[in-house]
Amino acid sequence: MEAIHTRLINLVALCSEYCAALENSGEMERGDFVNDLLGYLPRIYFEFHDIDEGESPALEEWGIGLTDHLDEMQYESIRMQLAAVFGEDDSYLETFVRDMKYSDSPIATTISENLADIYQALYDFVAEVRESEGGNLEEAFRVCKDAFKEYWSQTLCNVLRALNSIHNA
């Protein structure tokens, strides 16, 4: 159990670094920023995929509901800052949208929105751990991992492909 606790603490640090990178993206050279993201995102994916939250009771049984720490204005500020960083390269074609197989036209998405969506999940995770002084570490991880499984793991994979394209251009 101690090894998992240490990994979770390291994961909080990694997620905090990712959030800080996005918050400071306007001050970085785009190439350096993309390189940083290509370092953070695979590690974040691996940790959320690999760490097993164990056989503990469902969060609803504990009566735990975690707070959304990121408000809409903060989210939009990050998203707009990222859109400015990526400029004309912000949009890319999405191929893993469920409705794509029914669509006659391509579905576009943006790197900025995808990164901001991941930021929101990780920001809330880190903020919950910090505010609880580590007391809600496991519970916050479980909530974030559930969201990872349901939504943002695919978003991370998709945006990684788009960032790789920018990096190799």
C-alpha cells in the first residue's frame, strides 16, 4: 500500500507540473511547450492506466463527493491562451468520435479544448489533494481515474497524436 501511496504523491506532482505548464504556456516558445507536453501526457496516461485503485468501496458508499475547483472563467482563460499558442494549428480532425461513423463530413476539434479538458480534471485532482492536505488522496485519485476511463483518456490519446504532428512538422 505504501508503494501505491508514493506513486500517487508522485502523480500529484506530475499533474501539478502539467497544470503549471499550461498556465505558463503563453510565456514559452511553442516548440518547447509542445516538447514538454509530449513528455507529460504519456507519463500521465501511463500512471492513470497503471495504478490500481484497489478493491475499496464505491465513493457513493462513503458519501464522498469531490468539489469542482476550476471555474468556467479559469477554464476559458486557459483554453484561449492555448488557442493563441497553437494558432492555425489548433484545429485537427477527430477520428475517434462515436458519431463519426454516422457523419458525412469530418469532425474537427481543437488542441486547446482537449488540453483544457485534461487540465480541468487534473486541476481538480491536485486542488482536492492540496486542500485536504493529502487526506483525500486516494478518493481524489479514484474520481479522476473514473473520469479518465470514461472520457479524458481518449482525449489525451487524440491530442497526443495532434501534438506529435506539430512536433514532427
